[in-house]
Amino acid sequence: MMSIPNDPLDLAIFLYQELESINTLNRSVSGTLPNSLDYELVVESLDKLSLLVSEDQSRREIEFSLPTQDSGIFFFSLQDMLRVPSRRITPPKRFYIADIEYKHENDNSDPEIIQNYFAVAQFFQLLKCAADYVSNEGGVTSLIFLQRDKLIITPDYSIDDLQSKIDITV
């Protein structure tokens, strides 16, 4: 039998990769546990970490919610992560992106698109320090510069914008 992770993010990643007949809905995942995993141990671990939504032992099916705490956030895609405007300028400390099978834990082996994401967030933070005014209306941060003309910069960018190499070294 495989050992079961006791960290919410690691457990969610493990189960997402191991479950059969997987279904996703909003911030939850359901599927059938393979016979190689101890059903009761998995359910107990999910329950202990407050991730268990439902379970059906007779069919070996489980449903669990995905972790959303700063200690580790599970995303289905980078697009999913960028849906929340604050994450466009302040990356989570620890996260997993399922569609590229990438887990970030402050190491330096980031794929280029993730490096670009961090570069854009860092650049926005640098601009924020120089802004004349910072607005946070509707959960979206806008940087306002008042010189000869009024310039407003928002963190509106797409995944396509992150596809090319971004270098903000000075």
C-alpha cells in the first residue's frame, strides 16, 4: 500500500493523480479510489484535513474539496489561478497547477510561463511603489500616476501575454 500524504495540498495532488473516473466541479474533485489505496485511510485523512465532502465505501467513491489556504492552493490551470485579480499581482507562496503538473514551493525550477507570471507580478509591485495613488475598487488594484496626464495601470493580462520571455532585470 502507498503512504498517504498528510498535507492538504500534497493529498489533493496525490488523489487527483490516482483517482479513476475523475470528475471536477468548481473547487471539488470526485472519483473512484483504485484498489491499491486503503479506502478507510484515505477517507480518514481527508476528514482530518477537513477536505472530505462525501464518500461511498461500497463503490469506493470519494469527493473532496480542493485546498484554498495560503499553505497551499490547488488550481486546475493557470487561467484558474488568475481568475482572482489579487493573484495577478501577489502570487501564492505554495500552489499546484494540474494541467501542467507543476507544484511551486519556492524553488528555481519554474517553467517559463510561471517565471513570466512571477516577473509580471514583481513588475506590478515595483510600479506600485512609484504610483501616486493606488486604488482597490471591486477587488482590482489600479495604479494611478498623475503627471501631465493621468495614467491608470491595471493588472489585466492573459495567459497569451505570459507565453513569451519576460525579463524585468534592470
